[in-house]
Amino acid sequence: MKPLLALFAALVLAFAPTRSAHATSTLQFNGEGYSVDLEIGDDERPVISTVRIGQPGDKDYRPVPRQQVRVKEFDTQRKRLELHYTATDQAPGIPSFTLVMTATEATLTLEGRRIVSKASWEM
């Protein structure tokens, strides 16, 4: 009986659908001392998994609380991103911001400032 179970298990594993693992990549904004780093995961489609921000004077990026991030649009084919973060007490020192990226331009809006930079979709 055990050899039959082993054969059955081997057949199930051999014919089971496999999911290919996809590497993560990053998408970044850089301008006037501000940096926004988006870690992109890819399962069935690209998704933003983490957001980190670096501000003038920071030594390292700071994690942005994911529950306060709203992605209005993220289309890697059309090269279009619109992301909003609403500041909370969970992340003191990180202001509310909006990041909009098109095929050629990226705009970070925060604290009444609008910072424009070139966009790079090389993920």
C-alpha cells in the first residue's frame, strides 16, 4: 500500500500546476533631496508592497505605514502611477504626500510643495 501512495504523491506533484516565482523590483522618485522608494512585487500582476521615503537631512529611508497608502492607479504597461499617503501619528515626521508618475515625469506633492523630476520605469 505504501508504494502505491508514494507513486500517487509523486504523480500529483509532477502534474500539479506550478506558480513561477517573480522577483521584486523597485520604482523610485528622486528630487530636491526627497526620495520615495516603492518595492514592487509581482504575482499575477505588479503590486506595490512597501513604500519608504527619504527626506532632506535623513540618513535612511523611513517606512510609510501601508494602511495609510492609497494607490489610485498603478499601470506598468501605460506607465502611470498615482499614490496618496495620509499622515498619521504612527509615522511622526512623514508628511502627507501624493506621488504621480507618467511615462516621462514624476511629481511629488507634499507640504505645499510640488517637486518635479524625470520618471524612470526601469524596474
